[in-house]
Amino acid sequence: MDEPEPGSPPQWIWYASYGSNMYAERLRSYLEGGTPPGGKLRCPGCRDPRPPRRTTACRVPGGVYFATESQVWGGGRAFFDPALPGVAAMRAYLVTVGQFSDIAAQEMYRDPAADLDLTPVLATGRHALGEGRYETLHHVADLDGYPVLTFTAPWSAAEVEPNPPSAAYLRMLAGGLVEGHGWDIDTAAAYLAGLPGAAGHWTARAIAALDGRRVSGCS
């Protein structure tokens, strides 16, 4: 796979996930279709079901918080706010523009249909496709000649009521952090327990216990 020519539209992009898609098995439901482990809704799958060409851990300035109510997991969904202090842990997948477009469509409970025009977000760094919860694109970095993109809500963390995530959702996020970043379960649990929406409702000890492993120390 060659790097893109300067000035040409990218054929491949890094899709950076900070939520349940950090767990590769969950992302596979979006690519191939099916119901993710612990989920409630079946995904139609991408028009191109091939696995990502590459996968890597990444950290992006900003933060993750939980709000609204997920129809798939129950409890709050994860959102990215680049204005929050700190660094957001993400997992990036090198996929085609079509696959990224289809994943974004399924996040909005829509059937995949057409490729997104990424020209605006690549030009400005941020582009709202609509008012939906995962319709605002962000160009957060570049890696090996390809743009790193993610999507989130058009609102900021300060503009929405926080909502604690469910156990099933946290289990998926913790698994993704362990799998993608190589963290141990205690480190992943501590990170998640400190995020707005989870903080004050979930302890690190309780989150770590979701995957059935013993944990030690203070929560």
C-alpha cells in the first residue's frame, strides 16, 4: 500500500476510536455485521468487510466523557471533547474512506450507503455533517502520511448532562484499552473511572472486577 500523493484525496485513513470500538471484536461487528458481545442491536456491516490494514494505539489531546443514553449498551455513551484537559486514549485502525464512512453511518443507526466527503474536515480540522451525536468529524493527527480522524458530538462536555456508562460498555472499553494499549486491567480501570460521567459512580476497583480478574489496592 503506497502513501498518498501530496494534495490528492486520501484512499485510506486512520479511524481513531475512544469508545467500544477500541475492542477489536466489537469493531468487527461494524465491519462484517452482527451483534457485538454484550450489545443489544445488530450491525449491518460495511460494504467492504475486510479487516483494518494496521492497528496502533494513540493518545490525543483532549478528553473523553459519558453522556446521553446508549440503545446498544444502556447507560452513557463515550464522547470526545478536544477542549477537555488531559489526553484521550484511542486506538487507531487504518481503513478505507468507505469503511470509515460506513462505521460512522452505523454509529448513527443508519445503513451504510455512500462515502463521506472528507475534504472539509481535512481542510479545517473539524466538520459537522449534521446535528447527530456522532456526526462531527475531527482531524486529530497524521500518522505515516495518513490523516487520523475521529467523530463525536457537536456539543461540548459542559453543554450536556453526564450519564454513567453501563457495566457491559465499560467492560468493552477496558478490554479495548488492555488489547490496544497493552495496559494492565488496573491501569485501564483507573483511566475509565476518572472520566466525567463515570467519576463518582464507578470506582477503578469495580471496573477492574468486570473482567473477572482480582484487583488490589484502593479503588
